Amino acid sequence: MGKRRQSRRGLAVTLGALLSLHGVGGAQIMAPQVTITPGQVPAVAVAQEVLVQPARVEARLGVGFSTATLTFSLLSPVSTEVFLRSPDARLVVRGEPGSPVRLTAFTAQTVSVLALAAHTGALEVLNREGRVIGHVPYVVGEAKQVNQGLSLNYSPSSDRLGLNYALSGVQQSIFDPRWSAGVNLSVNTGTGKVTGGVSLNVSW
């Protein structure tokens, strides 16, 4: 009987020790303290140059539209802030007046401005000191009224030189009819004889 009591007592002591190690029975496990440090904000420098892509921005007014969006990218070798200035009232810089464009070093930042009419000009890019460090030349064309095409072909086997000119209208509305016209001329270079024809197509 005495040996059984001692073995039971030893087993109870062993189980108690294991439970205390696993945080059971009121025991607490202290976790190491971890300190999280926020990432550092990159320093903002004064840019001395900026790369504009593409070299010239082009857009055309759409049929029935009086405005067009010009989109380009700015690239700087340093993290900085730049400002856009439009010398022409027909080109509007989006956002609050005087708000900067933030650039991360060697990361292209897309910028868009709004043209209120067809015209040409150059947008200015200024650094934080107010010095002009870049220009964005742009062209905004009028809406197309017609499409044109011209082709020239020559066949040595028949000594014929052909010229084709095609003209088609740009629809102002989805309800407008579609039309196209063409003129073709053929010249026999051996005899000088000229032949040709005219075509007209309308669909609605």
C-alpha cells in the first residue's frame, strides 16, 4: 500500500510540473516584448531635372466633344515634389491650384491635364524652389470631319500605274448615315492611255 501511495504522489507531482510549464493551473507564460518601428518616410529633395515621357503629348478632340485629356509621365532621379504651370488658359491642370505632384525616385508618375479647345503649347514643370526644370510640349487637334486615303500601285507585267483616292465621312451621331467615295485612275505607261472610275457608297 505504501509503494502505491508513493507512486501516485510522484505521478501527481510530475503532471503538475508539466501543466505549469504549459500555462495550465494558473501558471502564466511571459512573451518577449516586440517593438514595431514604422518605416522611414523618404526624404524629399529639390529636383534639378525631370524627364517627360513622351517627348510631345498629342490628342484630338472627339466628334461632339469640346475637351480632350492629355496624359504623360514624369520621372525624377530623386524623390521630390514638382508643380505644373499652364501658360495657356485653354489647358487646365487637374486638382487644387498650387498642389504638388509627388515623385518617387526613378518611378514614372502618370499625370493628366484637360484641354478645353484645340491648340498647341507647352506645359511648364517647376521644382520646389519655383525654377522651371522641364517642359511638356503638346498638340490638341480639331475633331476629324472626314477620313482620307491615298494609294499608288504599279504592275510591271501590264505596264500599268494605278492611283486610288478614297474619302469617307466621320459620323457625328450613331443615327447619321455612313458614306464613302473613291476615285481611281490607271495609266498604261507604254501607250499613255488613261482609264479610271468613280465610286460612291452610302449605308444607314
